[in-house]
Amino acid sequence: MLNETGYFLLILAFTLSIVILLMRDRRWLQSCSVITAGLTACSFAILLLAFWRSDYSLELVVAHSHSQLPDAYRLAAAWGNHEGSMLLFALILTLYGAACTRTASIVTIRLLSGVNSMILLYCISVSSPFTRLADPPMEGNDLNPLLQDPLLILHPPFLYLGYIGFVVPAAMAVAALITVEDRRILAKAMQPWVLWAWAMLSIGIALGSFWAYYELGWGGWWFWDPVENASLMPWIAGTALLHTVVVQRKTGNLGNWLVLLAISSFLLSLMGTFLVRSGALTSVHTFASDPTRGLFLLAILTVIALASFGVYAWRYSVQLRTTTPLLSRFGAIIANNLLLMGMLLIVATGTLYPLLAQAFGQTGMNIGAPYFNQAMIPLVIPFVLLMLMQPCLRWQRRLSRPQLRFTPMAVAHSGFLIFLLGAALAGFLKQEKTVYLTQDQGVQLAGYDIILRGVENGEGSTYRTVRATLDVQHDGRTIAQLHPEKRFYPMRNTVTREVSLTVVRGFSDLYATLGEPKDDNQQAWAVQIQYHPWLYLVWGGWLLMAIGGLMRVWR
């Protein structure tokens, strides 16, 4: 009965979101928005309880949980699947709608409620997490082994906080078009929301990158996977939006561009959701392969896009040319915005072109890392140079003394430079060896001796494992041990490779994966050792960027 209550609460939340569209009194709008969020939160709490109690009367719990899972993973399994993750999407969306009711305009609240109603309808109609089984089994099928990881508890919520956070600036922008609101007032109202969404998305991307680095075993931090690109596209647009907000507040220019970027950032977030959850892409990050759900999400994306761009075209106003000199901070930001749009076009082309080619019958089309790297570097270099010039430029005058202060902007820009430095050093100085080792035999890499001490079998909560022990020695003394594993999950008949790594000098690490035995005697095992110098600057830089954004929100 409790699960039926969770489904009924979703229906009530959807109904109330429709009613909000008809209201005009602000107090009622505020109250109903908060109630909608509360109903959705209660529904999500019931789903969490079902996973916590291993309620196998629910089809979703059977498909994605197991009684032997650790408690944290049993809860995380609630959003480690398509239906549960979309309910989390709806929850965060309604919470954002409730959070902005005190300051947002009535038109903005109605627009947010309209988006809420579409997502809630999706959860009710084609993606219900509360589908019951007529004959419940005694045990579940276990959570996807790749998702049984601490970072996967945090990665989806942060990613959604960023993705969905762009809905508020987008709704504010469309409402400003409808009510002909001054663009400077709009920029001031949306700035904290843009900063928050951008910072959360930065954290989500960093967590996902680090998870892929140590969980998938290929030794890289960014694969240009289509699903990774799906989160990068709104981040690039959000970065341009963030700087445009500053220009609009300072100079009163770029009002149309501000509105267009606000709409586009949220639409790119929705497009990322569609790509991941429609089955259009094949990736370790994807959850769904049901074309019905994909068509529904595509319909939502199409309706919002047509409505938003339709209002934009209706209210578009031609702005007078500015007299601000190009050799100024204003000019530098405009140039960097253009470079960001070029980067966005590169990522979008490489991500979407294979899908379009496949839709027209051209199979086997794939665009890999060489295309992205070669196309992005010519744009990144001038982008960084202009970013470094900005402290030396004023808004109106051409040159000034550097603004060498500890500001949120300085923190975020420093984070970006640190990220680029880490990516360049790790890419150019990486070393690796793959060898067969017997017991007490070693290999030398980057000044370290890695010695195999043994391989043993073991068991975990839901898997069987083959685990190697490797001593890491430097100057004749052991400084660390590595324990790469191969795990077999019988419930899913799946084998995974668990990476083992240890941090060494200079924000670097040694990274080990265990391969297959050389023969049936299992005396010699394939071991791959990689040395990644300064790689942790990559994730440190991403987190610094997020901290800079959050510092500005706090101010």
C-alpha cells in the first residue's frame, strides 16, 4: 500500500503543478509550489524506503538491488537506474521551483510549474518507479557493478543540481521577454542561480571524471564519450552565460545574448538528459533503451525549445551599437564568448553527427578523441590568453594595472589554469608498461619498482574476486601497496576490473590493473602499470572553479 501511496503523491504533485498555471495570487503560488515539492519529496522518500527494506514487490527494486548490498549502495540504487533517476530529476526540479518563489516573478513561477508538470507526467505515465510485480522473487538482481562505488552515490545528485539549476535562469529569461523586463534587472536576478548551477555542474563533471578514471580501468580522465560530452555542452554554454551576466550588469550590453544563452543552457541540459535516457547512445553511463521513453523526452525537449525560441523571436529587440572599446574587459569577454561557442559547436558536432548519420542508415560512424583534441586546442589557446589579459583591462578604458586580488573570479580562473596545466602534463609525460609477472618478480617505471607479491582468491558481499598484491618501492624501501582485482558478479554474470592506485610525488599516481594469467598454471599474471604525473591538478582545478563560483554566490 505504501508504494501505491508514492505513485498517488506523484499524481497529486502533477495535478497541483497544472493548477499553479491558472493561479494569479502570489501567496497561493508560493504555497502550492512548496506543496508540490513536498509531495514529490515524500514520493521519493517512499522509493528510498522500498530500496532500504529490499521490497521485492517493486519491479525496480528487484532489477537494481540485492539484500547483500551495503546500506549506502542500497539507497544509491534508488537513483542508479532510469526510473529512480528521473524521479530524482523531478524532485530537484520542484525544489528549485519552490526555492525561487519568494523573489521570482509570477510569470517565472508559472513557467517553472509548466516544466514541472511535463517531467512529473513523464514519471507517472512511461517511467513510473512504483510498478509492482504479481509474483515477487525472494532476491533481487543486484546493482550494476560499475555503480557500486562511493562516488556514484554523489555524482548523479551533483550533476542534476547543475543540469536542472539552469531551469531557473531560463524561466527568468523567458518571463523577462514576456513582461519586457529590464535586462540589467534580469541579470542581477539570475546571477546567483547561474553561479550555483555552474558550480554544481562543475563538481558533478569532476566527480564523474574521477570515477571513470579509477573505475573503468583505461587510465584516462576524459574519453570524449558522448555522455561525457552531454554534460560538457551545458557547462560550456553556462560558462558563456556566466560572463555575459557580468557584462550585462556592468555595461547594459548583450541583453539579447544573455536571454539566448540562458535558454540554450537549459535546453542543452535537457538534451543531455534525452541522450542519456533515450537509448540513443551506447555508453556505460546510459540507463535506458526504451524508444517510447526517448520519444516522450524528445517531445518535452521540442515543446520547451519551440515555446522558448518562439517567445524570443516575438520579443527580440535590435540593440544599438555600443561605444565600448574592443580593447577592454568587455571586448575580451565578447571574444571569449565567441571562442566558447566555437568549442560548443565542436563538441556538439562530434557528439550528434554520428547519431544523425546512423538515423540516415550510415552505420559504424564514430568520432573519437583525436578530432576533439585537434579541433579544441586552437580555440583553447587564445581563450586562455584573453582570460589572462582580463585583469589588465577595464570595462571602458583600454589598460589598467593588474587587479591582483583574491576574488571569486581569480579563484575560478586559477582553477581553470591549474586544470589545463594538469591535463597537459599528464598527457605528455604519461608512462605505462604491460608485463607478465610471477611471484616476487618486478618491473621498473618512472623510478619506482613494482613487485608482485602474490595473487589470491577471495569473496565480497555480492562477488568473487582475484586480488593481486604489488609492493611499490622507491630507493630500496616499500612506500605503498597496490591491490588490483578482477571481480565476478554471479547475479549479473559480469566481470569487472578494479583499479588500484597510490598517490606519489608531485600530485601524481601509480595506477595498476590486473589482466589474465599467462597460462592455465596461473603462475604469471598480466599486470599493467601506468604513471600519471601531476594528474590530480585536473580535478583540483575543477574543484577550484566550483569553489570560486560558490564564493561568489555566498557574497
